Amino acid sequence: MKKLIAVFAASSLLLAGCAPADQAATKVTLVAHDSFAISDESIAEFQDASGFELEIIRAGDAGSLTNRLVLTKDSPIADVVFGIDNTFRGIADENGIIEGELVEVDYADVCFNYDRLWFEKRGIAPPSSWRDLAKPAYNSLTVVTNPLSSSPGLAFLATTVAAFGEQSFEQYWKELRDNGVMVAAGWEEAYFTYFSGSSGNGEHPIVLSYSSSPAAEIREDGKSQTVALLDECLRQTEFVGTLAGAKNPEGAKALVDFLLSESFQNTMPGLMYVYPVNEKAVIPAEWAEFGPAANSTIGEDLSISTHREKWQTKWSAIFD
């Protein structure tokens, strides 16, 4: 899920250990998507409690992350993975890259966001549903993410299948294409480069993002610049797990336990703008107004892993 304020510069960062003096320092490696975030305080807490150094490798969006782990499964690049989600979990299961089971670690609802100020300045009514985005009024205003490589992109592709059915979802995508939709490679590119509501530099006032994203865009007047369309969203669940063949299974278990702990889960809304799964974790008060969960979700009964490739092939035929 997705971090809206960049606080990490390195794609692979070795963090100094705090192992006991009488024990050789032992490293545990976490591979995660680019939007994974952890505070210095949490790093220190984990290292002090476990005695393991923590190395973090970033591997792109959830789709790129999963594909990389499949390609390297015979020589795992890490001990623990964070960020495979329910849209790509099938790939992980099919290829046996996880030791044991993936465990739910957070969730977020994939919804469209629009730039409230952009529409107000132009006197244009914003969309009330993602179904409106194929209408001429929103020509060339929307940016989505590629469902071949992006987890929110695949989530929205699944949303359209759930809404229109296997036989009709392609027609909606053809209408989006003809209405000038932009397809970005991943969420960060779509949100930070092309969306006008995040930095003000983008030219597209509508973006595929999350229900919680507006909580990151609160301005000096106490209002969010963006609004999420909260109906018919697809719930995206992220997982954490130990990689098959992990070099440090003991460290992996300690890290997985820490990522599920109340202490770390308390930090997730503020750092990654996702909902924690730990029921004791605290949700920021402003989320009730600016970052609530979806009013309604869609696609719960879809078998994404079974039909993913077929849907992606049909989508590619429209945009290639």
C-alpha cells in the first residue's frame, strides 16, 4: 500500500545492528515494494529486541516485487517479503516462493481520487463514480496504472470484471481508451507525476489510488485537496511472510512477528496510509473524515489468481 511522503532515498539500505556484544551480529533481510516505510524508531526497536541487523531491499510495485521473487526463488534475495497482495498472491502460491503461509498485514481500498480544487476552479462537476470516467466530460482527465505490473491497476481491472462481467468489461476499457485515459507504469508514477492533486505539477485531476489517500493531502485550511470515490472499490490486502529457502529463518520469524505487532502497526497509517490488521492499533482521528474505508466494495467473490492472465491478455489487446 502506499506511502505518500517520501522518506527513504536508497533502494537497498543496510541498517546498523544492535546485537548483543557476546553474539556475532546476524542479518535478516526484508524485501518489500517501493512504498514500504518504517521509522528509525521502529528499526531500533526491532534490532534491540531481536539482536538482528535489518537490511531492506526495495523491488518496485507489488507486481514487480512478486515477479522478481519468482525469478529468484532458487536463490532467495531475502528472508521475509512484505507487500504481496491479494491480486498477486496467486502467483506466489503457484510458484511456491513462501515457506508456510502468507499472513495479512494491512489493507486498503482501491478507489479513484479527484483533485477538488481543479474542478472547483473550472466550475466542472467532478465524477460521482468511476463508471463516469468514460464520459466525454472527463476526456483526458484520468490516469490509471498498468494491470500487468501494478497491484492497484490489477485491482481496478478486477473491479471492472466484477461490475460488467467477463463478457462486457472490455467494452468499458475501450471507452476509457477512446476517452483519453493515461496508463502509468505504477502507482507512484501515476500519483506523484501525473496527478494534479498531490504536487500540483500533474495535468490529470483524476487518479487511481486509495480511499485513505486524501488524508495525506490536507492543506493549511484544514481541508483535503482531494476526494475519494468510495463506492464499488476493491479491497486490497497486503501480506507478509517468510521466503522459502530463507537463510535466516529465526530472524525471519522475529521480523514477521514484529511487523504484526501493535507497536509497528500503530505506525502504518501515518507512514504508508494503509489500515493495520492488528485490532489494537490506533487509527488517526482525521481518517474518519478524510481517509475512511470504502462505502461499498466489489469483487470479493472473484478468483483473481485463476483468471488474472486471461483478463490481462484481453486488456493488453485493447491498449497495445
